[in-house]
Amino acid sequence: MTGKQDAIFNATLELVSERGFHDAPTSLIAQEAGVGVGTIYRYFENKEDLIDELYKKLKLQLARAMLADYSADLPLRERFRRIWINTARYHIDHPLETAFIEQYANSPFLKPETANIHAEYSRPVFEFIENGVYEGVLKDLSPELFASLTLEVAISLTKKHREGAIVLDGDVLEQAVDACWDAIKR
Amino acid sequence: MTGKQDAIFNATLELVSERGFHDAPTSLIAQEAGVGVGTIYRYFENKEDLIDELYKKLKLQLARAMLADYSADLPLRERFRRIWINTARYHIDHPLETAFIEQYANSPFLKPETANIHAEYSRPVFEFIENGVYEGVLKDLSPELFASLTLEVAISLTKKHREGAIVLDGDVLEQAVDACWDAIKR
DNA sequence: CTATTCGGAGTGAACGCTCAGTCCGAGCGT
DNA sequence: ACGCTCGGACTGAGCGTTCACTCCGAATAG
């Protein structure tokens, strides 16, 4: 039974997202999770470890969501659209997870070995890029530049959506995918 | 004499950027700045106020840098290039400032009234967008979407540069400006 | 001399984490 | 079937430490 671990994860996600790492004391996390403080330390070495494990879990969840309906058989344009929309959708539908990831990724506590997790899950994304460049449909740019021109745009838009600066409805989403495609297509 | 206030700002910038908000105790900031702890509280109400004031100061600095050589007389394409390159340059040349801004902007401590500061300084950026849309050179998109498609890309690239994932030399910078232009031009 | 600025030991509050003790179900002897 | 023992998951009051912030005497300026 991992019910308690999950309860601790959920409480941590909620508290850290809404109040920040250092305003989410272990005592509160335990209370919110319905367990004793000591129980946290049966599942995690310390608070930093708890945060780090939660981060890895969410990053994996995100990677899965991005590639939810991916298939290498589809046309490049459609593969792109799906990955892009999936990415945006995840961030829109999971504000707590997004706030947590963003907060931890930008903090100096992020462990170097944790920072690179994403790479191994996102193989299909690189596959897509290589195909596109090889076929001459995409510009010959580095994968990192591709990511910044497309996925980072999606993330930045969802952040503005979350803050209320824009409304990301279907129309805007389509405008944005098209614009991102223009940025990378030859 | 504002020498002490500046010393406190500098020490805070350095410590918070490298160690994080909560691993930069006032005692250390005071030591690094060469002042007593109490002196900090002569210039700032509390630590949160100090951080917030520093954030505003850096945001203003950034806005000035972005528009350093801007002129409404230049062709749209050139205006765009300058703003984009200036933005990237600032973030590349000011890693501490960037780390601080990014960290604070993504934390839940950011005051709502502080979050909107940038808008008033970036009037010329909106001017550029309005002109471009009016002249039919740019797509008819919202200013926020423009920002995500261009400036956020610049910022995201410099972050990768700072982390060592890519090297942002002149060539890559030019590739990126061109790609961003393709994203927004009609 | 007076007014103003500064310094840093000291204070109370809050934190992460520990550990002695509780609780409960599985296993065993009768 | 039943009572007893044992082991480990779990608890939370308490420990040691650290922090933001205060306060008042010292230093400095006018």
C-alpha cells in the first residue's frame, strides 16, 4: 500500500505550489496528508528528497502527456501539432503541477542530475526533429533551438493564461501552433 | 549617500542568485555588503521589501537595455532585430540579474502589483507591434502572443546558454532572430 | 554639543528532523 | 479457537538550530 506516500505527494504539491517551498513546513504537509510528521521520513530521506522525487514524478507525467497520441506514422505537421497542443493542454489543465515544476526548475536547489531527466523520455521529439530536417521540411537548427521556438512558447503562453493576462481558447491555441510552425519550417 | 543601499542590493543579488532566497540570511547579506544587520532595516522595511525593491530595480534596468538603441524611424525588421538582440544580450551578460528575476518571478512571493511593472516601460514594444499589424507586415495577433513568440524565446535560449546546454554565439543568435521573425511576419 | 546613522549581540518564533513510545495485525503454542 | 508475543509502521512532543528582526550604545557628521 502506497496510499500514504501518495497522500504526502499530493499535500506537498498543493502546499508548495500555493505557498512556496519554504512556506510549506513538514508539519503542515503531514497534517494535510493525514499522517504524522515522522511518517514523511519513512518514505523520504528529508524534505529536499521529497521535493526532488515529486519533481521527477511530475516531469515523467508531463512527458507522457506530451506524447499521449503520438505516432511516427503521421505526417510531420500533424505530429508537431499534437505534441504542441498536448504540451499546452497539460499545463493548462494542471496548474498546480505547472507552478511546482516552474518554481523548482528555477530554484538553485534543483540537483544537476535531476535537471536532465526530461531528455530520456523525449526521444520521439528528437525523432520528429531529425526526420523533419532530413526531409528538408524543417530548418537546420539545433534541437534546443527548436524546443525554445515551440514548446517554450506553449509553456510561456499557459503561464500568462494562468495569471489571467490572456485567455487561451481554441482559436488562440491554433494561431499559436501555426506561428510556431512558421518559425521552424523551411 | 546611497553607497550602503547599493552595497546591500549587490550583496542580495549575488547571494540570492547563487544560493536562493531562503539560503541568503540577512546576516550574510549584511556581512557581504560590509554593513551591520540593523543597517538593512534602515533602508528596507523587511527582507521581502528588499527583495521586491531589487526586483523592480532590475526590471527597470532590463527594460532600458531592451530599448537601448531603439528608434521609431527605423524599418520594422530592424527595430525587431534590435529589441530581440538587446533582450538576449542583457540576459547573457547579466546572469546574476537573470537568475534573480527568474527565481522571484516564478515564486509565490511575487506581489501582484509588482508583477505588472514591466508594462509601462515597454510602450515602444507595443508601438512596434501596432505599426507592424497596421502596415500588414505582421500577423494580427495579441501583444502577449507576440511576446511569447519572440522575447520569451530569447529568454529561454539564454537560460539554456547559462546552464551550458547550448552556446549562444552570433550565428545562433541570428538564426533565432530570423526564426522568430518568421513566426510573427505575415 | 546635538542629531543622525550605524552595528551586532540578543530575542522570540519557527523550522526540520528525531526517537521513545503506541498501535495493530500476523504468527505461533496450546 | 484463543490468547500471547513479536515486529515494524506509525506518531507527535520535543530538541537543537537558524532565522528575521529589534534595540540601544557607539560612531560619525554638522
